[in-house]
Amino acid sequence: MGGFFTGRTLTGIGRDLRAGRESARGLVARALESVDKDLNAFVTLDAEGAEAAARWADEELASGVDRGPLHGVPVAVKDIIDVAGLPTGMGSGHFAGHVAETDAACVTMLRDAGAVIVGKTGTQEFAFGGSGDVSVNGAVRNPADRERMSGGSSSGSAVAVAAGMVPLAIGTDTGGSVRIPSAFCGIAGFKPPHGAIPADGVFPLSPSLDHVGVLAATAADCRVAYHALTGPAEAVPSLLDGPAGGGDRAGGTAYGRVAWIEPPACDPEVERRVRALFPDAPSERIDFAGLRQVFLAIEYSEAYDVHAERVAEAPDRYQPATLARLEDAARMPGWRLVRALRERDRHAEEIAGLLDRYDLLAMPTMPIPAPRIGATEVGLGPLTALLVSLTSPWNVLGLPALSVPAGTVPADGGGELPIGAQLVTRRGAENLLFAAAEHLAS
């Protein structure tokens, strides 16, 4: 059974607020009542602060001050993002008791848009992993099956939305950390172009790859939230009358021509069901293996730079799995990073060429449905590599990527588990992602 916000849209909530059928204070109360502690989505709830912000939102709306579609809407924020006066624990014993003094830039953007922050959501320790079950706060559980991973590292943000506790959450994405839990939990997750939402006040994992993103029940709500934070949406271009960025796009849809990107390893049923959403898309291949090497060299080098002193001085405060990854990162030779930066430019040129011929690239978000909590291996191989295999290339290249619900597949042991379809485009064409997602949902 879902929480209060299950099945509700940001547009509908906003309409009810402005018609007087809802109040921001009432929405906050319902959000707090909807928190399912067994799912472990929240690590901090700020009832007092949320109620004060909601009261102010109601007063502003009543006086004719309207900050846009997020005004008065309850929102959750991932616990590596600073919210002034609230703990930022990063899922780690290293930051037990740490309280943020100032808001992160994205939190300031939320407040400026009138959003009401109800609390902080659980994260993989230091956002370094995609499983959602490695944290001093314990595993965040998947609402579809509480014995399954929620995905990470924005695990609590995804679960808070999927379970209807809030209609919108903010997360971060370094190798897939918005899109992975969105796919596992059956919601939408949007990673904007690199830097589109500033990362100031977000604890870094790998600054070259870190993105701030949004999670909501649908792609339409992600679009509303993204444009509320970054600026008004432009009209979605139609490509039926000719190409928008060069190349031959004959036979394109209203939102552009789509290429199916062959996944290197994928559960057959996941691939079949996602591929069926794009039956006319021609197949293309990209160098996933090469992009993974670039990703690892950059992420490991930058992550160890962030953590070197903590690893040396207090290794016991890390979760064992996080410490093991950092120890692996310490062994990354410098020449690998130098080569990776050179190779990144080559890959960027190749993908730019592909996006001269196509407007959108489509593939599964995750090659598997959610594994059981604590799993480290699945039938396709080691879980750590699989979790970011289809998502991390778009962090390397800084391109906008959107995960949308793509139905369910049978789970081992019975039941059904959500899966996601991922859409990627060139920077500046984000609205094509949302237009395609709306078409898929129709």
C-alpha cells in the first residue's frame, strides 16, 4: 500500500494548493504520516522546520506570491547534501553528529522555488556504490520487495518517492546513483548535464563525474522539477521537418530519431522488455568496456584524493565494503588517469558522431532487476561492475540521461520487480528526453 503521494503528480498537487483544496501544512503532515520506518528511507526528519516552511508557503500563496510549481511541495534531500541546521552524515561513522552550517546550492534553489524540505534520505556510505545496502544507517529496502536492494547511492530518495512518502526527492549521480535506484524501485530519475544543477555543498565523490539530479514518480514530474530549479522550459522541438543538429534523421518521430544501444551483458527478459519499447530503432554498439576503464580511473583517483587522510587516520570508521573499494582506489596508477582523460576525449567524439545521426540513445537502465540485499554476485557476474555498466558512460561524458519505468519482470522466487529504460541525448536537448518519455508513458 502506497503513501499519500502515490499516484499524485506535481502538477495536480500544485493545482490543489492554488485552488485551496490542499495546504502546504497539510501536505507536510501527510508526508510525515506516510514515512514507513521499515523501509529506512529517511535518516533525519525535520518536522519543525518543514512545518515552519509550509506555514510560510501557505502565507505567500494566500498573498499572491507564487514561486512556481514546487511552491509548498514536500521534498526529500539525500544525506550527502547540506541542509543548514540538519545533520549531514554521508551514511558514515566518520560524520556522526556533523551538522551543516549552510545550505548546499541545490537546497537554496529548492527553497527559492518554494519547496518544503521534510528531511534527509539514506545514502550508500559517501555515495560510493550502487547497492543501497552499505551504510552506518543500514540497508534501504526496496518497496517492491523488502528483501531486495533499493539501489544506490540515492537509495533513500528513490524509496521515499516510490513508497509515496514525498512526490519529489533530490539525489546525486556519479556513476548512476539517481538512475540505478529509480530503475530498481520503479520511478523516474533524471541526471542533467554535468553542472546544470550546481554541486556546491554536496560532499564530493568524484567531482569530474558528480551530478545533482531529481527523482519523481514520472518523467513529467522530473521535467517540472528540473525546470523549476534551472529555468523555464523551452518548447519541445519537432524534428519531423528536418534535423536539429545535423545528419540524416529521416523517419524520426516527433521527438527525434532513436538508436538502440546494445548492452554488453543483460538479463534476457530485461533486454527483451525494454527493447520492445523501441521496436523500430536501429541497433548500434558503443565501447562500453573502454568507457568503463575511463570511468574507473577517474572515479577511483578522485575518490581517493577526497578520502586519503581519513583512510590513513581512521580506517575503522568506514563500512568494510567502502574501505575495500578505497584501498583498491589507492592502487590506481597515475598513468591510468592520464590515459583516461585522453580516452575520454576520444569517446566524446565518437558519441557526438552518433548523436549527429540520432537524437536519442535508448537502452536498459539496469541490466538486471534488483538483487537481494547483501548480494555481491549475480548470474551475469560481479554486482559492483554490473550496477554501473549502462549508466556510468553518461557521467564520463556529462550527457543528460533519464531513467523511466519500463514495467516489471518475474523475480526469482516469485513476484515481479520493476525495471527501467534509459534515454540519453546531447547537452541542450533535454526536452527531447522528456518528450520521448511522455510518449512511452502514453
